[in-house]
Amino acid sequence: MIAVGLLLGSRRGFAALALYLVEGACGLPVFSLGGGIAYLLGPTGGFLLAYPLAAFVAGWIFDATRSTARTDSAGRAISLAAELVLFAGV
């Protein structure tokens, strides 16, 4: 999901992963054990629901650092911020 935010940007990354969750909620077997709204309300639901937010954060930080020289530490900051958002959903 971090890669989605980095490649698509904050808004499109959020939209892509929100659509992924909608597809799964509608019953398409996109999750590891199938699909359905009950899957989103299960034990891993918070982790899945945090995907769009983590992609948004990763894309937003990446876009904000676009004008400055990106270093290895900037990449680590992007990853850390997105992972913190992701694990806050758990």
C-alpha cells in the first residue's frame, strides 16, 4: 500500500485502495480468505481499513518532499509515517 501511495500520489492512491475495499466488501474474493463485509468487520478489518489512509500519507509526504532533494532518510520517514498510520488501525 505504500507503493500505491508513492506511485499514484496521495489522492489517487487513497481512491485506488478505497475501491479495493469496496470490491472486497461487495463480495469479490480480493482478500486472502475471500470477501464480504464480515471480513472487514473481523480481526483484520482495522488493518485493511487503514490501507487507504496509509497510501494517502505516503503519497502526501512524497509530494511534499518533491521539491527538495530526496535522500535515503526521506524515504525512511515516508515508510515510517505510513506504517504508523497502518498499525494505528489495528
